[in-house]
Amino acid sequence: MITVTRLNGTKVTINALLIEVIEESADTVITLTTGKKLVVKEKSAELLLLNQQYIRSIGLIAAAQKSEQTEGPSA
């Protein structure tokens, strides 16, 4: 889960695994796999960093790397 800030200043915590698209124009819009959209203050680079930190914290990166090591490189 990551915490982001809506334009009105309220904080909301979202499931980072549900993020499908992050669009940055005048505002940053997060589209979730559910179809819900959130307009937030954070820039896309910050959201990517938050997402990467979350994924590391739950061990998905380590699990993927271990899987690659046991299965070998794809052809």
C-alpha cells in the first residue's frame, strides 16, 4: 500500500499492485485496474519510487529474481 495526496490535501492509501497507468499532465492521474481514477499531487517519478519501495517491502522483487535464477533466462 502507498499513501498519496489528493488535490484537496487529503491523504489516501491505495493498493500499489492495482495501479495500471500513471498519467502526468497538469495534474497526475492514477488509473487503477478497477477503472477508478485518482488525481494526486505527487509526480509520476515519485509514485514510481513509492511503488518500487512497496514492491521491495513485500518481497516481490526478491521472489521474481529467485524464480529467474531457478528457471534460467527465457529463450
